[in-house]
Amino acid sequence: MIIVMGLPGAGKTTVLKGVKSDYRILNYGDLMFEIEKEKYGIKDRDEMRKLPVEKQKEVQKLVAEKLSKEEGKVILDTHCSVNTPGGYYPGLPFEFLKVLKVDALVLITADPKEIEQRRTRDPSRKRDIDDVALHDLMNKAFLAAYSAFTGAPAVVIMNRQGKLEDAVAELQKICDIY
């Protein structure tokens, strides 16, 4: 499994769409949303990070169990950390990671100003105001911890404005290796 992470607005899902491989792409947020919608009445993805942490942990455990049964080549599209009202929460707690076979951990990022601009141009989401530079720094710290825990290599891909093809090519190389 290759885990691809990034801040909202970094372009991870857009980069993933450009990759040509036999990997199946699973979106962690979609898996969580389906459970949270059913269990807790969440109406949209932007409400998810506002659930109490204990409920988020419960849902993460259910998703991890589901993902541990996945076979074949899988890319998991997710967030490295989540900015909750109580602080930055790991998107991939160690108890979740220990049940997965992780080949590589990829963080897709961009200049914080570019991410802020992308977010303001996306009317389909209700995103909170966030210190993007701090959140990006936290993501890099979480990425290093995930890599140390799993033994999987950590890769940081810059998705610069107007350079989507470069970011796709870098991720393609990772997919071709694994």
C-alpha cells in the first residue's frame, strides 16, 4: 500500500488522478464519512473533523480493519494530520498503521500561499481558516513519525502552481517502484 497525504488544497487528489497504474485508489475520508454519516448523522465531509476525538478514533479503527483486508495494489488517499478544535490529530494513528502493509508514505504539498489561494477558489467546500504553514510543518513531523514507525520511506512531493505534470511524474515514479 502506498499512502498519499496532503493538506486540503495541496492537490493530492488531483495529482493522483494523473497517475497511470494498476493501483486501486481508496479515499480514507470517503470510508470514514460513510460510517460517520450512518453512526453520527454527519451531513458533509467538512463536519467530520469536528466530531469528538474519541468518536473519530472509533471510526478510524473500523476503517483500518476494513483496509487491512484489502488485497492487491492500493493507494490510500488521506490526510497526514487533521486540525481539530482540540489540536492536530494524527490522520494515521500507530494502531491503525500497525495493521497495514505500508510500502511508501507520500506527502503532497505546495507553498502555503498557493494552498490558501486554491482553497479560496473552491466554493464546493466549507473549510475553516487555518494556519497553512503551521499545518504543513505538522504534516512533515507526522510523516517522519509514520515513516519511523512503519519502516516505509517518506517522500515529499511539491505540487507547484502550474507544474502539476511534475508532481504527477514524481508520484508515478513511486508507483512504478512498488
